[in-house]
Amino acid sequence: MTGVLGTWFGGLFGERDTALPVPPAPGETAAAARGVSLALGGRAVLDGVDVAVAAGEVLALVGPNGAGKSTLLSVLAADQRPDSGGVTVAGHPAGDWSAPELALRRSVLPQSATLSFPFTVGDVVRMGRAPWAGTRAEDEDDAAVAEAMAATEVAPFAGRPFSALSGGERARVALARVLAQRAPLLLLDEPTAALDLRHQELVLRVCREQARAGRAVVVVLHDLGLAAAYADRAVVLHQGRVATDGPPAEVFTEELLSRVYQHPVEVLPHPGTGTRLVLPRRAG
């Protein structure tokens, strides 16, 4: 990142001799919440939640509306402090890290992305490199941006204003920004919500590729079929608590999902791959 913006970010985040994070070993815990509880507006949104994600895996957070998925993601990101319990990121209590240090260790994709200034798509993706400004990793900026834009298929409109994009295009650009950050932990809140079928599959393939590269990926999903197909583990949240935690093939049962979602659910093996298909049971 060069120019005035790069100089400003460099002063904010670090110098070239800043100690950079050591990538976690495969299977090493990247982030964990232990006994986490949080009340918002007088309602218990999280109640004694235990969740951990390891390097090299995709963890899906699923559950009905209001179950606490986005709040848990925010707590794991250290963007929101729980009322009780503890959160660790990269092996240390989340509160021990400064904001610049956290930015080197985890990247966060919120549900929606809005900008008030006429940045181009390329500018927005390059913002993901801000935490590394002034460090040795700044030399990787161009490669990281190009790789992220190619992975999310946004390179063809790199020069277009972000404000001129459709909702689905904005979602992919926002994901590209997160990928360009190259943090060891990715926290993605409903990254497929605004996307068509093809790009939903693209995003989840990207999640798998990031996990294969050694990163830990936590993704909030509403589509249980996508979670079953791409996640190594799924945490099903219900009324702020963990209803179950394990491989989707083991924990996505008709009894549990029907109870949690308060609607009859069918769980069937895909005839070709054997992956679990989760469908609402319909009359007639």
C-alpha cells in the first residue's frame, strides 16, 4: 500500500520490524469461547456457550433466527465482550490484543457492507491489506489483492465504484477484502445471503480452500445443505445455547433439526455423494 493512505496506515498499525503472527499449526486452536454468556436488551442471547475452531477446518454456525449465531461470531472476533466466560484468539485472551494486533490475527466479514465514499472495487479489496502497512508483509499487497479478487471473481469490475454494484457483487467484494487480509482466522457472517446458487457454491469452495491452506474458518450459514456439504464441523445454536457440535453427517438429525427449527425436517443422503441433504418436510 503506497501513497498518503499507506503512510497513514503504516503509522497506525506498525513498522517493518514489527513481529508478525506465526501461522497456527494444523489442528491448533485458533479461537475459542469458553462458558460465554451475553445479554442484550434484557435477553440472554448467549448462555454458557463453549465453541472452538482449529486451524485447517471450516466450522459452520447454524440455527434459527435469534439463536445467537452472529453474536457468537462477534464475540469470537473480540468485537463484542461477553458478560461472563472467556474468549481466546491465537492462544491468548482476546482482551490482551490491541486492535492492530487483532487485525493481524483475524479478519471479519459482517452481514452487510456499506461505504459513503466513491471507492472502486480495487480500492475496497486493498483495504484488507491495511493491517500489514509498514510491516514486511506489505511487500505482498499486490499479490494478495490479485489473488483475492481472482478467487471471488471480482477482478473483471475492479475499476467500478463499489456503490454501483449489485448486492451480490458487493458481498463478493467484501469477501475479497477479507481474503486479501490473509489473517489466520476468518470469521464470516452469512457470506452467501445475497448470492445466487453459483456464487454460493463459489464462496463455500473458497472457505474450503482457505482451510486447506491452514486457516481456521468460521462461517454463519442459514443453508443447512451448504453446511453439510462444506463444513468439517457444525455448531447448532438454539436459544443462545449449543444444541450440538460435531460433523454434519453425525449431528444433522431429523429429530434435532425438527426440534430446533420448530418445523418437520427430512435428512436424506445425496444419491451421488452421500452428503446429507436437509429439506423441510412439506405436506402432499
